[in-house]
Amino acid sequence: MEKKKLFIAGHRGLVGTATLQALSARTDYEVLTRTHDELDLEDRDATRAFFLEHRPDHVVMCAAKVGGILANSNFPVDFLHNNLRIQLNVFDAAHEAGIDRMIFLGSSCIYPRDCPQPIKEEYLLTGPLEATNRPYALAKIAGVESCWAFNRQYGTRYLAVMPTNMYGPGDNYHPEHSHVLPALIRRFHEAKTKGDPAVVVWGSGTPRREFMYSSDLGEAILFLLGLPEEKFAELTRANATPLINIGVGEDVTIREVAELVKATVGYTGELRLDATKPDGTPRKLLDVGRLASLGWKARTPLAVGLKNAYRDFVERHG
Ligand code: GFB
């Protein structure tokens, strides 16, 4: 069987790492990767030259500027402009190089702040966005629209996937700019090591989030990429938004997840909520019916994924 050439844009990030990991057992793909130093996707000419030289069959587009609630509010220009630039360059180059299938990674924050739960794909653009991540969400919405526009105008098959909040090996553990789970893993670990009597958790503790282990997302991406021709064509047909949610189907409060991290780390001190920090969206639970109907389901329970993530943190940073 002829191998498909697959370019993973952003293979060192959480999603890219998980996709590479899921590919490790596969022999039907020849995988192409480039570090940021080797190829800057914000450089239009370099991106175009790369695509025209290598002409991958498939692209998994997970290169993006990402971060947690504070990073989003501190660097709004970066989250909007860097992401738009990368997307424009990759979409245009992919089209010019005749890419067959592309999977574009978005995020569950593209949906309206107060939309009904669980969130169905068709709720996109039905209401105002959450202010703390509006620039990032708008860049990602533009990416969904790019998929759709290329499919309509040129008959391409570009699919946008919207994962829920992710965590897992190789995550960004920055104390302030990371997402909530890696931030808490680090904070509880450091408090345990130093013997601090209390750990601060931002916000009221009441927002609800759905957390997915990154290796599950890696597998979901390969599952979608490998769908038979008629199914992939159905998802990316010109008259439907090419959008699919990827999640686990259940959520927890920030307080509950903080207690779980505390237990996983083995910290015995107090947990203190800091209400001066932002809560963000009150709830973000994805409806995963569309993906389930294709035959895919997440399989790593939060408690198991957290144990693996904590082990990874200790190995890398402990
Ligand atoms: O992962 P996170 O930063 O982003 O989670 P979002 C924020 C929630 O966790 C808020 C609480 O309710 C915070 O108050 N939280 C508690 C903390 N302690 C901490 C902490 O130490 N660090 C952080 N970061 N949060 C992001 C978007 O939204 O979701 C991104 O900003 C992206 O653009 C991502 O879409 C998936 O879930 O609120």
C-alpha cells in the first residue's frame, strides 16, 4: 500500500505530540514535521515553499498560539494576529499544493458564552463570545470559516475539529499562562514539596469544564483522518459547516477538579479559592453525538489521565 504523506503542523505542542504518539504504531503514513526554527509558519513565503516542495497528502493543523485564561487576556494581539497569520499561510499553501484532506484544530471556546449545554456544532455564531478568550476564539472561528470557504469554492475537504479542554504529557506548566490543569498540577506539587499549608485555586470554583486526555485526542484525529472517502466527503460537503466536536461527554467543577489534582499529587494541606481571579465561561460541555455516530468515543477517565499527566510532570519538571 502506498503511504500517505502527513504533515503535522505544530508537532511539539500538546495536540501535535499526542497525534505523533498515536501515529507511532502506524505504517500507512509517512510523517513530516518541522520545528519552529526549521519552518516559521508565520513566514508566508517559507510556508508556501515548504508545501510546494513536499506536497503532503494530508495535514493536521495544530500549530497555534495557545494558553489559559490569563495568557488570553494578557496577550490578545498575539492570540488574534499570530493565529490568523499562521492559518492564512497554511490554508493558502495547502490549497496551492493540492492537499487532499486537512484537519484544522480549533477549541470549544469558539461557541457562544451562554449557549445551551451540551454544546452542539450548530450553536456556532448564535450569540456573544466569552470576553476572556474572544481574540483566540475569533481566530479559530476564522479557521472554521476558511475550511468551509475552501470546501465551497474549491471542492477541498478541510475539516475543523473542536476539542474540549485538553491536558496530558508535554503540557505547558507555566504557573500563570498555562491552562487550569497543568497550573494546578504544578502548584499542588510545589506546595507538597515545600510543605506549604495552602494552595490557591483561581476564581469561585463553580465554573464547569470538560477535560480530555491528549492521547485520546490524538487517536480521534487519526480516526477522522482515516475515515472512508464517502464519510469524510459527507463531513466536508460544500453545503454544511465542516465542524465536529471532540470531547468526553461529561464535565466537573473547577473545585472538583482541584480536589482531584490535590489527591493525585498527594497534597494534604488546604485548598483556598481566590475570587479576585476570573472565572471565564460558566460551563463548556460539548455534545459529542456527531463523533459518536461515526463510531468514536474517548476512553481515558479523568483520574487515570491525571495520574499519567502528573507522572509526566514529575519526570520533566519535578
Ligand atoms: O484552562 P483555563 O485557563 O481556560 O481554565 P478556560 C480557566 C478556569 O479554571 C477558570 C479556573 O474558571 C479559572 O478561574 N482556574 C483555577 C485556573 N485555577 C486556575 C489556574 O491556576 N490557572 C488557570 N489557567 N485557571 C480557555 C481559553 O478557557 O480554554 C483558551 O482561554 C482555550 O482560549 C481553552 O479555548 C481550551 O477553559 O476558561
